[in-house]
Amino acid sequence: MAEVQQDEQDPQYQLFLRLFLSEEALDVKVTSDSSITNVDEVVRQDPMLKRFVGYKDDITKPRFIDMGRQGFVFRFNYREQDLCLKVFYPYKTPYKVHKEVEAFISPFGCESRAFARLCDLHENGHWAVQCHGWMYLTDSQLQQLRRVCGRRVGNDPYWDNARWAIVKDLIADKPPSRQDEQFQNILSNFCIPKRGGILPDDVKKENYRGDRIVDLGSTITFPFYRRYAQADDLDRFFKELDLYELPEWDNSNE
């Protein structure tokens, strides 16, 4: 078992806990049963993502997958299930903002809040990939990951102060083309973020595995700062989606 990091001493840890994280363990089964009826009440609340149940454990059989725009991506094994781990790069705005604002607009903040809202709606895994919760990685866990990256990626400066991660299902399926039947599932599943007050971004083929979107690091979940997103943006996105049905889908790079 990995040693427990004294994360309580990290000011950012306390800030994120106050804003959009919960130390309660995430129950995947409960958050995916589509049983919620009080949607309006849920949408008015600030979403708080719960923690991955195996956050204290060693990372078993880690394998490096990719280095994306927002973080390092790995696969690993937990209780005989292959899962995906996204380790977020440290985020700093190019302009001066309050620390709370910076936390909310960071890829980790955006992805945490979006998955938290889906969990609160009990729609975990129905529009986006199923989320298993967040982690604050210990030194030992970080070393386990860096060892399997190779020298170039393992020594990348993005590892400096990289602690935050989100655990998701591992989906190996390729995204469908517009002609495939699965593409209609993609379009119809947008009813979930629409009723959940979630404004999708980066909706493109390479951010999908099968008919599930896997990257929510640019997604806005309301309530949010009006400077960055407003309700009109939400209405506009879904009106254009209904009209044009992602016309550039097959032109994006996989």
C-alpha cells in the first residue's frame, strides 16, 4: 500500500476541497442508475466530485498511454479492472486572477465539476466515460507512474507539482464516423448535459472513445463565473447542435 501523503498541508488541496472536491468515496454504481427526479435542484447546487475509493493504494500495472494538452494519461489495474488515470499538468493563468477563479477555470477544476454534476444526476457513464473519482497522488504513486514513461516523458517539467488526477473507465473502442449508428447515440446523449447545466467544449472525434466523450477538461458546469460563460452560451450550443449535428466530426484528427 502506498504511504499517505500529508496533503492536508497543501493550501491548494484545502482550496479545491472547499470549491469542488469531496473526500467522500465515490460509489460508481449509485451514480449511474439514472434515478434522479429533482434535476432542477441538482443543477442549482455547486457540484463536488467524490474521491476514488482506491486513492491510498499502489498503482498496479501502470502503462503510459499518451501525453495530451492537459495531462499525462495512463492505464492501470484496480481490483482486476483496467482503468484510465489522467494526471493533470499544473495550471497557471497567463493573466492575474483570484486563486478561486484560477481553480474553477483550470482543466482539473472543469473536469472535476463536470463529472461531479453527472454523478449528482446519476448519469455517470451515460454521456461521458464513467468516472471513478479524483486522486491527490503521493510521492510513491508519482514514482510508480514516472518509471513507466520512458526517460523523455518521465523527466518532463510538467511533472513538477503534478498531483491531481481523475480516474475513469478505460475505453479502447474507436469513435464512430457520422455514418455509423453509434453516431446517433452520441447526438441523442447530449440531452444529459443539456438538462444538467453542462456546456460541452472540445466536442470532436478524437475526444471520444466509442460513443462516450472522455475529455471534459474544457467543459463548463453552471453555476459559473459570468465573465467566462453565461446561460446564453448554453442555449446557443444546443441550438447549433440540433441544427448542424457536429458537421466537422469526420474532419477532425483521430
